[in-house]
Amino acid sequence: MAPLLEIKGLKTHFATDDGILQAVDGVDLSINKGETLCVVGESGCGKTVTAMSILKLIAMPPGRIVAGQIIFEGRDLVPLTSDQLDEVRAKEIGFIFQEPMTSLNPVLSIGEQIAESLRRHEAVTRKQALARTIEMLQLVQLPNAAGRVHDYPHQFSGGMRQRVMIAMALACKPKLVIADEPTTALDVTIQAQILDLLQDMKERFGMAVMLITHAMGVVAETAQRVVVMYAGKIVEEADVDSLFESPGHPYTQGLIRSIPRIDLAATHKTRLEAIGGSVPSLINPAPGCRFAARCRHVMSICTEVEPLLREIAPGHRMACHLGAVP
Ligand code: SF4
């Protein structure tokens, strides 16, 4: 069965005063119908730019998709005009942003915003749109949905605003929802509630979810398949069990070592291991493996030859020279 979304050879670059920044540099990934794919990596690894490139939500210029295809249900989205993409946005692919306050319109009530999205994409009357809006707000467990539908974004807490954002993204029942760090701006207990809500909505509507996160704990809780990105490239991809049981790439291993372990913390004095160093500049990156400066297994070939993604087990791919060099 063909994937719902297939990204092939995506390169998204940004023009800066210092040169061309290769934020996403040759990414291939796919999402199947009804699947949850987590894209994980540190800040600056290219995961958000990959997600935003799908619906051309990056500022162009200075950003530009310089190569690749983004095929959704058999149609390449890259050549589409803004009007054509408007048809895809919300109706086919919903987007949940990191900070809802920056994406909700502060001068329109939440009800007007959700109803407007419904009326733009579906043949519904004002009355029907309002009824559907209240229904969606109830589904995302907004307390007193009917009474608060005419309230404005600033009248809600951060967690409630994110529920409104989810209602808006799902109102037209898209086949795919992209959630870009949807819980980062929230406190820990609200984070868990929002992730549970997303999971509940996914099961209710049968949609696929592409979840962008820097937190391996979130990945372990939500993903079916995982793509690990580093410095604009995919370095590992596997189903969630394989990734946590036998991570192959030293970067993935480092991310997993940095997860707090409640079971160990109760009985041992444990120290979380951070990955030393930082993501390299993506303006004229050095040849070879982009993780080389931070890798405890670095070999001479690593600074000369770029490791390409290769299959190390069925459905498990990795871009590293470990195990490939005689
Ligand atoms: Fe480390 Fe070399 Fe693998 Fe890069 S290719 S992750 S430097 S071992």
C-alpha cells in the first residue's frame, strides 16, 4: 500500500548574511495511513523545518525548497500555488503549532476561527458550523464548550489554548495531523493530558500523526515509528521497539541515555548523560559525518566520507560507518 505522505530528497535552505544554511539536506521519509511517526532531535536538527516545508509554512524568502518531492496521496505538493495549498491545509493536513498564542488570531473568538475554517472547506451554514465547532470543543474536553465558544484566545490558559488549537486542526477531519512540539510550552501534567488527547483524537478519527519532538520520553509513549534527525539529515529510522531496544547510531544512543529513568532513580544514584558539544553550523558543513565532532566512536573515515542511510535490520535504517567498515 502506498504511503499517505512520502518525502523524497527534500532540501530546504535559507539565505543568510553568512551564506546558505542547509537546514534540511536530503530527507526521505514516509507516513502510512493511521500511523504515528515521531521525528526527534535537538533544536536546530531540521525537524521543524521538515514539517513546515510540507505545507510551505516556512518564510519564503529567506527559506526555499531547493530540491525534492512531498507526495501526499499521490500528488506532489511542492509545485502547488498558495491557493492550491490552502485546499490541502486544514482539510487534508492539519497543523498544531508549538505555541498556540502565536497561531490563534487574538482579535477573533475561538468559535469564529474554528467555524471559519469549517466554512472555507465544507458546504455548511453558519448555524451548522457553530454546532460543529461546539462539538469539536467538547471532544477536546474544553470545559463549558457551549458557554465559552465566543471567548477570545487570551481568556484561556496555555493548556486550554492548545486544546482549542487541536480542535481547530481536526475540525475538518484531516487525514494527517502534524504536531510541532505541541506540549513544549506547557507544564508537565498538562503535557501528558495533551498527548493523551492527541492519541484519543487519532484513534477516534483514524488519522495519521507526525509528531515533532525533542523528548525521547514522548517518543517512547506515543510513536509507532521514529525518525531521528541530526544537522539537517536523518541518521536513524526504525519502529519504536527496535529503536529503544537496539539503537544503532551513536547520536540515538546518546538521546536514549539522556532519558530520566524513574525505575533506576528509586534504587540507584543515577546521572543523566548529556551529549557533549552542540549541533554544527549548517553553513558550509564539513565533509563526512556531521556528528563526528561529538561522537565517541569517531574513526578516520568519518571525517572524510559521508555515511549514507543503509538497512541494518528489516525496517531499521542508519547512517553511520559503524559496522560497515571492515
Ligand atoms: Fe560516529 Fe563515525 Fe558513525 Fe558518525 S559515522 S556517528 S562519527 S561512528
